[in-house]
Amino acid sequence: MSSIKHLARETVQALTPYLSARRIGGTGDVWLNANESPDCSEYQLDSSKLNRYPEFQPHSLITAYADYAAVKHSQVLSTRGADESIEILIRTFCEPSADSILICPPTYGMYAISAETCGVAIEEVALADNFDVDYQAVENSVTKVDSQVKLVFLCAPNNPTGNILDRQKLIALLQATKGKALIVADEAYIEFCPKLSQADLIAQYENLVITRTLSKAFALAAIRCGFTLAQESVIEMLSKVIAPYPVPAPVAQIATQALSKDGLAVMFERVKILNNNRQLLQDALQDIDCVTEIFQATGNFLLVRFKDSVKVFAAFAKNGIIMRDFANKPRLKNCIRITIGTEAEMQATLTTLNSL
Ligand code: PMP
């Protein structure tokens, strides 16, 4: 019997340990379970000032991201991955044991995990039958008299279903919830469909927050670098809660290079290749007998429903191909999420499926 377990907060005692991408899915050489990019670039590191604390928000990094996202310098906060953006938002805007966040499942799991670790309640408005956001139900939840919802998390492209947001309905929701709650649009995968970004709405709506990451299209999951975009008033609140030196200097150096003109060109080329590989996979899947449904293709992943996903998952695992199984999630029975990798990895995926 542990003599310290009872000392932890009750909410923490009840949690199951979080499983990272490197610990789920099995063993193999083809990693298609965490929506990472398959290639890796090289970066220069200057270690001459590592004895000094870094800047709170490295100026050149913030400037580079603000330019890339077409927002003001003062509207950007860099964080340890988008996951930290999510947590800081909850810690800043939700009173534990009083306020709640609203999520639209099936969606990205960290909104609920962060809320749970912070002791913040979770309200759910399920995605509609076609997996679109039910905007009216979200609005009703936020605006009802006794609502405790302070943050609404909308993921677009939604991980894992690929759904996107309806701009006019988002604007109506922003207007209806003004002064009551913040609407967070998680744009982790937006580089794969850049025209669908809502970042330009930040200028007009104080209750809009956008979260972004360098983990996906920028192929930098290992450096843990994300961004929160919002009006100055929101960034100011978040700055009070975030750690004193959230972005290590080597991370800032690498991220700034990735956001340079050359770095961006590499990213745009990668997106072109991955979107092309996604199309190849999508086309080929249409003709495969064990496939019953292919979800919306918008990010660097594709959610696929099979006749028998247990059999399919086992076949992938046997061939060393690691996928993300969603079969146990409500409404995603028999679904597997396939990260878009190299053309060879997509061919290996198809070879396995064709062998069934
Ligand atoms: N949002 C979504 C929708 C994601 O899928 C992920 C990563 N899987 C994140 C945020 C977190 O990204 P990061 O690596 O920057 O923490």
C-alpha cells in the first residue's frame, strides 16, 4: 500500500495515467498513430548562452509566428506544445470545482484530460450525426441562465473525424456567447487546409482563441512548441498563469528557423506531399472490400471504418505498422485513424489491407 497516494488531490487519485504516443499502439517501424510528420529537417543550435534564462516570450520567435499567422505580435503566446495552451486556458479561465469546459465529442482527448487534472467539470454537446458541430446546442449550453461554461473547445480539422467549422455559424456563436465564454478553435492541423483558418477573426472577437502547434505540418513534435492566438486582453491573462520561462532557448532557436522563409517553404512542400499521399490513400481505400466508411480528409490523417477493425488492427500490428485504434470510443466503432506518412508507408498500409 502506498503511503502517499492518499495525499494526492482526490481528482488526481482517480485518474488513469496518460499514455503517450510512444507507449500506445505496439511495436514496429511504421509510426502512423500520432499524426506526426514522417520527415525531419536539420537545425543550427547556438549553445553559447545556455547559462542564462531564456526570454519569457522569445522576441524573434513571437515575431516570426505573428508574421506567419498574420496577427499582431501582442496577440501571440508561445507554449510547450498546444497541449500546454489547452491547460493554461483552463487554469486561467475555469475555477476548479465551479466552472466547466464544453467539448464536442468525439474529439481530441486532451481537453477532457486537462480539465480533469485541474478539477474542472466537463460538459458535452455531441457532434451531430454527420459529425458537424451542433452550434445551436453549444450556444444554448453557454447562454442558459445557470451556465458555468467558460471555455468551449472546437477542434478544426477535428481530430479524429476531420470535420471543419462553418465560419458563419462560428461568428454567430462568438456573438451569442460574448462576455460569457471563450470559444477556442484548435487549429493544430490547419496547415493542411490553410484557407479554413479562423485566425483573422481575432481582430474582431475578444472571445475567440486559436491554438496552434509546430508538431504536425512543421514536423517538430519533439521540441514541444505551440502557440495561442487571441486579443491582447486574453494573452495578458494567460501570461499570468503560464510558467516563468515556458520556451527553452534551443526550442526557440529551432522554431524560429522553421518559421523563416526557407523553413516555411519546406513546410509548404511537406504539406503538398502529405496532402497528395492522403489523396492516394483515400482513392485506393474506395476499392478495398473491408472498408465501410472514409471520414472527411482535412488533416494529415484519415479516419476509416472497417467491417472488423480488430482484425485489421492485428494485421497492421503484425506487419509493424502502428495505427491509432478508436474502436472503443462511442460512435467510432470499428474505426482506425491512419496518419498520412510517406508514399512507401501508404503503400505498406494498402498492401496490408489488400492482403486481408
Ligand atoms: N490539438 C490537437 C487536435 C491535436 O491532435 C494535438 C496533438 N495530437 C494537439 C492539439 C497537441 O499538440 P502539441 O504536440 O503541440 O501539444
